[in-house]
Amino acid sequence: MEIKHLLVGLTLVFFSTALIAQSDQAIGDWKSYQPYTKGVFVTQSPTSIYYAADFSLIEINKEDNTVSRLSKTNGLSDVGISIVKYSEGAQTLIIAYANGNIDLIKDGQTITLPFIKQGNILGDREIYNINVVAPDRVFISTGFGVLELNPVSETFTNDIRTGIAVYSVARHDGYLYAATEEGIYRVADSPGVNLQDFVTNWSLMGMNEGFPGDYSSKTLEVFKDDLYLNINDSLFTYRNGELNQIYFNNAFSPTYFSANENYLLAGMDCRACLDRILVFDENSQLVNTLSGDCIVTTTFAIIDEAGAVWLADLEKEFRKFDNINGDGCSKEIFDGPETGFAWELDYESGSLWVATGGWNNQFTYLYRSEGFLRYHENEWTSFNRRNRLEMNGMNTDPNFRDDDIFDVVAIKGDPSQNRVYIGSWAEGFLDYDLDADDITIYNQSNSSLGGAVGDAQRTRIGGIDLDQNGNVWVSNYLAEEPLSVFNKSERSWKSFEFRDCGNFTQFLDLVVDGNGNKWMVVNDGGAGVMVFNEGDLNDPNDDQCRLITQNNSNLPINDVNSLAVDLDGDVWVGTQDGVVIFQCGSQAFDAFICPGFLQIVNVGGDNEYLLKGENVQCIAVDGANRKWFGTTNGIFLQSPSGDELLASYNELNSPLFDNNVMDIAINQQTGEVFVATPAGIQSFRTDATAGGALNSTNVKVFPNPVRPDYDGPIAISGLARDANVKITDISGKLVYETDANGGEAIWDGKDYNGRKVETGVYLVFSTTSRLLDNPDAVAAKILFVK
């Protein structure tokens, strides 16, 4: 059992996102950016409604409608929520995850019970239901049987292995009932009866009890002294040994029951239409059927004290009816990205841009239509065919949507033009003008971009980057001329072929180095990296190209994933077996001078090549020229030369949602690192920012003032790159000295002897030359309150 203290917040000590929005992000703090466009589950306490999305939880205060959010970054132990139930008697919120993990939230703590997730359990570990029957008794239905949980003592009191999946458990008239595919089993719930002996003590309710000889059951609930259950597609009550049918419709299958003091809800799944919810009164009479556009695929529903019906629906936003009559369907809208799926990230000029498409293992389509996203000034905006007419493609006939924009895989901001360039894996290149709020689409019909060989109607883009002249370079996957350049000022295009370098056409990621060389991942059977320089754009005779493989370089393997150019102009190549560095300068086309080199890192006392054995999927460079590597085993932060591991982040040692890191982007002004995983987008504040040649005229210190209860790092940003920083007291006595990481220096608030400094004003002096013992200007002042 693991215990995690929650951050200060609302009813269950949830974290208040409003507080974050009003303050800077401290170094080491994590944030999550989760979609709230579908509801996984819903439950309630006397004071709150709790909505579960895939990777986070929303709490709505019933009295004032204030909202707080909880995720792995601020209290939950895991991601992938499947069920949430509240035990009023134990005052505990119970959260089940898709991997079998369980959290109990109570008294300002998260208690994690990893018995199912980590236990030696064969077969299905899925949690299908949580049934609260008493303050100290909660039954958890799983693929391997039933666990009885005491949320008060935070222990499992019974482990009932059934050999079959159990979907729901109820306690009624001295018996426990378990719904399974084989039917409903029951056992006397009394002292002396061994509940864990399923074979001996549990019996299948069959024809002797008035049940069919062959049936299945999915859901159980006790309401007004009756046991409600389903038998195949029919709903029944069971009381005093009598089974009574109350509803049947062969177009619908029962999925859940939910009750309050006055009514019972029955969720009905439709095989070929929208779902519906049945409302029964205390006499088992059907008093209403909730249906229509407000309901699509509901997973659960509840009735609150005011009679409102709250819905969790996999296809729509969180919603509610004002009453059981179905009046006033309203949406509960929470700001967040439309989707948590992110393929590529780019941060530019105060905005995070997100590509939401992708390709599969065969490099064909995922058909993701969420388009691209922008996160700017704490708000998310979506751009896709549902809200942008231009992204319906050139064929705007709603009956033929085959050229709508989908699978956006590349995105690049252009601060000089206030534009963003977007690449689709199917429908070409998009030029988004932010000033005009206008999108122009380029494909094989109006540019040099070519259709994919074997799939000529599709224009596939693999990567985008800009050169120092502002030209936009685009890798055009499977086109006969697979590299194109877009001259923004002339609005003209030109393409290039590679007959002199093997005539490869499957180009993916693309970067442009400081010498104007284009480096591209070549996917043709895993062919390595292509380097290209066009020389004079109008002279095809001075083009240069070089194919880099493991046979003619130090590339460890030809399967390449990612590329990055660092602040020194070196090119870093991420492969499925580590990293190689090309420090070529102007000699990129000379294989003898520039074979690349494998950095040696000391790992646990042994010398190994940098990230040997790791599948390096992305690389980002921060303001201190440090390298951030995203792999299938989490994030590795290496020193500027790569020879030292500075930090690593994974699911176990950090709030990282998923070890499968798809991409990383960095806000160089603040040091905020954005991370994309299959479980969503996160960020955390680091201790490095971009630094210029000189200190900024607006050096910032956070926090400032430093109050007595603060014991974290103090960040000084806006400095020259790698500047030397001296901190003195008001009399000029030196108390601390350090060098900046890029444009940011960190002080722990202590002097050279490790003692916390006294209350007072401290002066920050900074210079780009550590040879100057007496910098001539105060960069900042810090008020320290001890």
C-alpha cells in the first residue's frame, strides 16, 4: 500500500487549477492538459459530483459549481480511469484503473492498493464494477473473481477466485449475489461461511429458483428491498424467492443500474441506435425513458438530491438533465484539448502547437480527424474539419469527405511571419496565417508536392522545417520527388529528387542545420539518414546529397526515428538503438571527416554508448544546450555533450503518464518542457531557459519575495547564456555563486555553508565573463523573509 499526500484544494483536497492560472509555475512542478470530451464514469458524494475522463478526474461542487481537477500530476497514482464510486459511510472516493490499480482518496491522502496491478494473477485483471454495500464493505468485480475491500482499514478482507469473470455484486436478504456470463451465483453472507470457497459454497441460481436454465447476467442493484438484475436482455426484480420481469426490448441490452432514494436508473445499450436510460419508481414501474441527442453511449448515470440526472458518455461531453423527465439537457464544458492524442509538438511565440494524427506500424493511416491544436494563454483551440470549412478539403460535398484533412503529423511555427505550417499524412500541406485566421491547403494540384506512389490520390507529408532564409522545407513521403521547398514571399514551390543517392522516397522527420543542410530520416526499409543541400535553388547542378548508413558511418543502426540540431550546430540522430552525434560543420558531405560519433556515458560504473539499447523517438534541446531524449522507457536528460545523465523521468519516479514518449517541445523563455505520450500532454518547469549574448533588461526572479514556508529552488531568468551569477547581501558580502543553465540560474536560498540566509534584500549580479570579479550592474533584487 502506498500513501500520497494530496495538494491543498477542495472537498477531497483536490488541486485548484484556478490557483495555478494565477501564479507562475515553480521549478519541478508538473501540469497536465487533459481532454474532457467524453465521460468514462460519474459518481457523487453529498457535496460533489465526480466525473472521470480517461486520465483525470473532475470535481464539481454542488453548492457553488466550482471545479477542480485531479490527475497523476497532483494526486492520482495512475492513468486510465475505468470506474469511480463514492462510499458515503467511509467518506472515501474509490478509483479503479484499467490496469487493475486502485486508489482510495480520503482525509487529504491518496492510498494506492496495487494488489491487482502487481499481484500474481493469471488471466483477466479488469475491474468491471465496484459495489458499495456498507461503510466497511465494498465488492470489486473483476475478471478473475471478487475482492472484498474494507475502505476504512484500507485492506482486502476476501479474495474470491471464481474462475470466471464477475460483472457485478449485490447483497440482498442475507445473501451475496454475483453476476456472470454463466448466470447469477449466490452465497449465504453469514458468519462461518467461507466466501472464498467458490466451488463449495456458491450456487448458480437456475430453474429451481425460477431462473432460466441457460442465461447470462451483467448488472445487479438493490433498490427499495428488491434485487434488480438482468437476465440476458430483460430486466427483473427478485424478492422473497419471486422473479418478476419489468422490461424487455430485444434492440437493447442492460449495462448498469444506478439508484437514489426515489428512483432507479437502468442504462440500456442499443445495438443499432442511440442508448437510452430507463427510470423506475419504488414500485418497479417504468415512469420515463431518457433518450434523444443528449445520450449516445452512456457508461453510467446518477440522480442527485435535486433530481438532476448526470451522464457519463463516451461519445459526448459531460452532460446532465434537469430532472428525470429529461428536461433541459445541458453540457458541462471544461477547457482542455479536444484529444489527448499527440503525435508532434512545437512551441513558438507563446503557443504550443499539437499535431494529433499519426501512422501505424505499416506507415498507413490512423484516420484521426482531430486536426491540430493550439494552447495559448491558458486556452485550447481546435482546428479540424468540424470547425474549419477549409479543412473539409477541396471537395466540400458533405457526401464525399475523402479529401478532408486527417492524420496531421507535422507542425512548425514561423514567428517571423506569424504563421504555422502543418503536414497531413494524407492530404498535403497547410499554411495557417494567424493574423488573417486563414488556412491555405497545398497538395499535388497546386504545388510541387507529389502524390504517394501506389496511393496517388494522397499527398503525404513527413516533416517540416525552416531554413535561415525563411524558406519552408517539406519531406513528401513516397513522392517521386520527395523533398519540396516553399518560398513564402513568392508563394512558389520547387521539388527535388535523389537519383544520385539511391532514389529514396520515404522521407519522414526533417531538420535544417546552420549551414543550410537538410537532414531527413529515410524509412525505405530502414535506410538511415539523407543529407541534402540545394546550393543555388535555380541551379540543379550544384545539388549535393549523402546517404548515411551504418555501413558508411558510426550510425549504430539504420532504423532512425528522430533528428535535432543543437545550439552549437551539431546534429543529433535518435535511432532504435541509441544516439549518434554529427559534428560536421560545413563538412556534412565528407564521410571521412564527418562519420558521426557515439558518445560514451558512464552508467553504473560501466562505460556505454549514449542510450545504447533505447528506442529514441524524439530529441529536444533546451536553453542550456542540454538534450532531452524521449524514448519508449521515458525521458532522459543529458548534459550538453551527452556524456552525463542529469535526470530521468518515467512512470515510477515521476508523474509521467506513460513511458512511451512521442515528442517533446520546450518553451525556451520559461523552461517549461511539454511532453506528449499516448496518455496525454503534460509539462513541467525545468531550471534552464534560453539565454542571449547579454542579460535581459527584465531579469525575473521566482518566487520573489521568498516567504518562510518556501523551501524550493529560486529561479533567476532572463540572463545571458551560461552567465556567471553572484548573489550578495545588501552590504556586498558574497553569499552564493553559480553559473546559469542557458539563461536561468538557480539558488537554493542558502549560503556557502548550507545555511538558509537571513531576512533581508539580496542582490543578483550577472556577467557573461567569470573573469570579472565585480560585475558593474545589479541584475535583480530578492527579498528573503526567513
